Amino acid sequence: MNVVVKVGSSTVTTAAGEVDAAVVAELCAGIAGLRRDGHQVVVVTSGAIAAGWSALGRGGPPPPPPPGGHGGGRPGGHRRP
């Protein structure tokens, strides 16, 4: 069976905007279990933005996306009109 797991930033970060290592470890263990059982797993997450923000030492959660979408999350989204 194919399994798609969608994980949002708020799921894998603390209230302070830092990556919650315990939650990520639990998520990884669950995915590993699914793979051991023969499932194909795809993880889709916006958590990379939160992880990078924290790693850059920005503090707090990342700012909200620009109006009208997620900016770079669509073709040409990195360009501003």
C-alpha cells in the first residue's frame, strides 16, 4: 500500500518555533514501522521551513506566507509581481 503523510510545521515545532526532536523521532519511528510492514511511504511537510528558520537563529516561528499563496510553493512563486 502507498501511504502519504502530510505533516505541517506546527506539528513538528514547539510553541517557540524550534524543531521538536521528540515529535520528529516519533514520526520517523512510525514511518519506519510502516516501511517494515511493506508499505511505500511519502512524507510531505512544510516543516523544513520551520527547521531552517530555527537553524538560522531567527528565533520564534517563521513569518506567515505572502498573501495569495505560499510564495515559492508554486511555479514562478518566487517572483514578486
